[in-house]
Amino acid sequence: MKSQAIILSGANSYEISEFTDPQNLGTELELVASPIAPLDLQIIAGDFPLIGDYPLVTGVSGVGKNTKGENFFVFSQAVGGGFQTPGAHRQFFRYPDSIIFPLNPAVDPFAASAVMISHLTAYSIIHDLLKAKKGDSVLILGGNGSLGKSCIAIAQKLELEVFAASRDGADINGARGIANSEIGPDFLNRYGKECEFVINPLGGPFSTAAQTVSAPNSTQVLVGVSANSTLELIGPLMIGKAQKFVGFNLMTMPLLRIGELVAMTCDDLLNNVINVEAIPRFSIADGESAIKVAQQTNSRIILTST
């Protein structure tokens, strides 16, 4: 099976070229939409520690359709797609049926492609890992990012008390805002409380700042696998508080649960639990331009087959 694909030959070295898929397992799908996600940009830059051998087809997730026109979410990163095995940034692909999940026919496949990984991650952290309940408080770092917005949406759906940190500190989609530089005494003075949970996709000094507003017996979740994600701690702040720090990676979730969460995300899209802003689309043939735009704007871009 041959198709046009984005092929990575080294850090920041890529081209659009014909690719022959060595896999014969699963149903052949045609690409409908695949995001250039933050993880894809890390892989392209050579910053992801799990990168396998080059050349490599990028794309850690996407939506494909079969010959009947039925759409499926493809969780390609579950089998190393996009960083160890061929990813979803190509016109046609095959993957094991275990990582292909049907989408509700009423769901916009472009919207599903754009938010699915973030939404699956948010559900997995807030509902499954933290087991947060109504009234619990959560501080979401990177609130303006795709994961941050999904976390806000899920936390609000579960009726948590939601705070979101960003560069400017503005409220985000109904979550009460705080500037990154104000996480600490300013947060405590403004809101008068500490948080039971912190969701932290940023790492580094943000981990330290979040300690200062974390309640006793709180949990801070460091999200993802990245060469640039580190956890900086201040020992004295932990004394007497019994703060817990947990790493999370979506690839560790059971595939059966991923399927359930895909269905829940489809319901959320149909019920406007999360609103998807217009996202620029590029064809695979124009993939080089798409990557440059994604790198320059730090925004999500959708790739299509044509």
C-alpha cells in the first residue's frame, strides 16, 4: 500500500514522499484528519526520548475512514506510531484493530481529531487516576493549551472547583485564572484556599510554584513523556503536607478503557461540553508548510489526505 507521507529523516529534517506500508494487519483506512500535535513537534525536533530509527513517518493519532465512509479514531501512538513505527501523517494506513475505535457518525471528524488525545488524557487523569469528586479543587497549569482546555471542560463537567494558570492570568472558559508568576502567595490571598489536585503538563519551575498552593495530602500530576519535562521540588514545602507526585502517560491506559473514553469524548463533542475552535487544515502534500506553521505559531494544525 503506497501513499504520500511526511517522512522524518532526522531532527527537523523531513520531506513529503511516497511511503509503502509494511503492515498487512487490520482494515485499510484513508486519512480524514490528523493533528500536528505538541508531541509530534517534539518528535520532529528530535526532543522525544523514545524516538526509534529514521526514516520515520510522523503522526501519533488521527481519524481515518473505511471504504463505507465510516470514521474511526486511530490511536497510533499506542503501538509506537509516529515515533517508533509508521505514524498517521500519510494518506492511507493499516493498524491493529485493537487501536482503532469507531466514532459516532454525528461527530465532526476534524473536531474529534483535534481534541481526542487531550480529552482522553484529561478524562484519564481527572476521572480515573485522581478519582476527583464534586467540590474538589484543581489547579490546571497551561490552562490555555489544548490539554488545559480539555482538563477545564472535564473538571467542570464533574463539578470540581477549577483554577487555571496561564501567562496573562485571565479566566479561561469559566475557570478562575491566575498568572504563572502569581502562583504562590498571590493565589492564596486571592482565592483563600489550597488545591487538592494540580495537573502539570509544563514541569520545571511550575512544579515548584504549584507546591506552594497545594493542600496537605494533595496530588500533583506531571503529564507526558518529554526530554524537557522535569519535576523541581522544594523539600521543606513537603514537610507535614504529605504531597504526592505522580507521572502520567496516556499510553499506559488499557485499550478497552481508551475505547470507552473515545465514546465519552464523542458525547461531549455532541453536547458541547468542549467547543473546538476553527483549526487550519493542510493536505499531506503541503505537509512541510503545515509543520512550519505549527512550529512558528505553536498552534495545532490538521492534516488531511487531499
